[in-house]
Amino acid sequence: MSGIAFAGNIIVDHLKFVKTWPVQGALSKVDRQSFVLGGLVNNCAIDLAKLDPSVPIQIIGRVGDDAKGDLILDTYAGYPSVDTGNVKRVGETAFTDVLTTPDGSRTFFTFMGCNADLVPDDFDFDRIDADILHVGYILLLDGMDAPDPEYGTALCRVLARARERGIATSVDVVSEDSYRYSEIVPHALKYADYCIMNEVEAGRTTGIEMREGSGKIIEGNIEKGVRALAAMGVHRWTVVHMPELSAAYDAQAGQYHVAPSKRVPDGYIKSTVGAGDAFAVGVLYGAYNGWDIEKTIDAASAIAAYSLAGAAASDAIRPFDEIMAEVGSWQ
């Protein structure tokens, strides 16, 4: 079969739109609410299933034996290209409360649930048939972030086993306000063929910040930071994305590439939820199809930009050719 496998965080997002953000101890009314699928696995798998139904997809992880777990698996039943046979049902499904105020500001409260217990034994490589395994989010998977005396972290053990089976590996990181990046992320890069993260995560991992405190990009640090990530051991592509641009280094070709993000039409953006995962899917889709880094980054940027029209992560995604044609018409 082959194709692309996604493993890691499988989450249900509980979206709540509130009148105002209350002071401590006060109350605010919720205008409306909805449940949508979230997390790396759901965002990436559904994006890819909508982009190109011909690509076989496997998902690996844990969902609870509860109503939220039912919602996840029932949703996947609508996508024939997605194989859920490697999903274990145990405990409580992970969820995130996403509170959005009228100005669009969002605050997140997450419950790790059974995602915290994902471990290397959950990866049955006799049943995983894929060309690429994309895993994340690093720093949001307690069991996979745990120390491993031989490999560095439990995730590294999984990545090493995948590469032994001839499966290319890819990793992504969660944007966490902490200093754990340099302690955990570099271990995984030694076993990664592809590394995809945003500029904040890259800066925390390498110590080379790509933005000033004011938010302005430090242009001289972008290439320096990307190359520093690659030097940590990434075997093929190191890709860093941000709202303004994306930058990548192809270790095998010795090629560095930077490209501006797509300029979206006025009033187009409804939400930025899932844009990073949409970008990652574009990178993986390019790698899967054997494209060079320049073509891949162009496609990934188009998919990420197009995704901004959806209220939830995968709402706006359409077949790849349709996305490229419409984005190409933007002025």
C-alpha cells in the first residue's frame, strides 16, 4: 500500500466563542460552541485525504473509549483513503478548550488524556505500511518525550525503527512557552529525514531567535537558524515556516531556499487554526511525489494560505490542483 502515516496527538477541539474575556472569578457568556477534530494527526490526515484521495494514509495513536473517540473514528469513516487500524482505544480522548473572544484572540486549555500514554509499543511496524512517517507534536506527548537510555527519547526509538524498515521519518513540534526545546527536540533531529517547524520553535531549539521582541523578523538569523537545525542531524529537508515566508535546507543537495508566503485576498482569512499542519502536509506531499525543495515549498505555502479561509483546521481544504489554480490567480 505505502503512502504517508501520521502519528501522535489525536485531539478533539471544543471551540467556544465568548462575549469577553472575564477577570479572575467573573463570568462571561458563550455565544456558540462546536466540536471539531484537532491535533497533528487529525489535521494532517484529513488535509491530505482532501488534497489527494489517491494517497494511502495510516494513522497511529490513541483515542478514548468515549463519545469523543467515537466522533474521531466516525469522521474518518468518511475518508476511504484513511486506515485507522493502528489506533488504540483506551482511557479518555484528549481535548482542547479553545476560547475565542470577538477580536479573534484565542486561549487554549488542553487535556492530554490518552495521548500522554502513547509509547513505542503502540507502533507495530509489521502493520505500518508507509513511505513516510510524520510524528508530533514533540513536547506534547509525555510518553514519547520521555528519556530513553539508548536513543535519547522514546520518540527517537520509534524513528530509528522506522528508518530501519525503510520508512522516511518526519517530525513537528508544538509551540510551547518553555525552555524544554533544547533538551528534547535535538535528540529527534538525529533520526529525522524531514523536520518541519515554525520560527518560534526553531529559535527555541537552536538558540538562534528569528524575531525580535517587537515581532520584527531578524533576517540575518533565518538562514543561520535553518542551517543550525540541519546540523543537528536532519538527513534530508529542514523547513521553517512563518507568516511572512518559509525557508528550507536540502541536506542532500546542499541547497538553501527561501520564499515569501502567498499574499491572500483582503478579507480572506477566517482563522489561522491548522495552518502550520497544512503547510507540513504540503511539504510531505512534495517529498512523497519526489519534488525538489523549491516546488515543494511553493505548494506548501499555497496549501497553508488556502487553509486560512476555514474556521476549523481542514474546513477550506480542497483537491490539490484546485488549490494551486486558485492561489495562482491571486494578485
